Amino acid sequence: MNTLDVVHDFLRRQVKPGAFCIDATAGKGRDTALLCRLVGPEGRVLAFDVQQDAVDQTRALLDAEGLTAEVVLDSHANMARYAAPESVDCIVFNFGRLPGGDPKIFTTASSSIPAIDAGLTLLRPGGVMALALYYGKENGYDEKNAVLQHLKSLNDRSFTVLACDWLNRKHDPPLPIFLWKE
């Protein structure tokens, strides 16, 4: 069991056919593909990444699996330009870097926190957000610390935030974090 397994289990339990979902960090497209399968042909999936390589890998995976999503070369911080407030059922983030990609390119708090906030305005009441927070190595701990501090500051009457930790895992295992909008 790892962070990806936990996040995908959460998504399978939360996302229903016909839903509108956003993969805020498309990466290799695995979350995008899962969301497409979960929402079915009546649903909508929108995916973002700032790296052309990630956009290309996501599109290739979707094509290979016969799935459809709108994959956009843009920052997750700009997602509010593509969806109406309170229209999204689920948003997924993988903070860190593209596996196998340039280790000098990774998410930072300066765009990740605005992206989370944009996502919070897009979530409908009852909507959910799943975050996988990768840290350590090249990108260090700054983003992790800033994101966790920011999530702690959210109004507890509007949002429920659950941050999980792997107590017996070594070497900075990514943290699964789940958010529900009241």
C-alpha cells in the first residue's frame, strides 16, 4: 500500500458517473485516466500540467485506453479560468515533480497554494479534493510545510481536511491528504 493506492481508493469511493473532475497535475496521466473511467462518457475531466512532456504523455495514455479528457498546457493555479465556481465534483493534485522528468522542475508553494485556493472555489458543496504531497530530495520541505500550514488555516465549518502520515516508512514518503467541502 502506498500513497497512490490510498488516493485512488478514495477516488473510486467518491467519484460517480457523470461527475466533473479536474486533475490539476496531469503528470503521466494515471490519475486523469482513472477519473475518465470513473466519470464515464457522461462526465467531464479536465487535466493541467505546465510541462509539454506531461501533456503529451497524458494524451498518449488516454488515446491508448480510448479515454477522453481535455488536457491543457497551463498551470494548475489558473484552473479557475476553465471552470465555473462550485461546478466541480473532485480535484486531484500530485505535488512534487514528474517521475522520470527533469528533477529541476517541481511544484512550489508559490503556485500550489493559489491552485488549492482556486480549487476550493471551484468545488461544489459536497465536493472533494485529494492531494498527494511528495517532498524531500530536489524540492525539499518548503512546499510541504507551507501547504500543510495553509490547509490548517481553512475554515473548519466550510472544509474538512484529513492529512495522513506514514509513521513507519523511511525516506520522506508522500503524504495523502483529503478535503471535503461542506
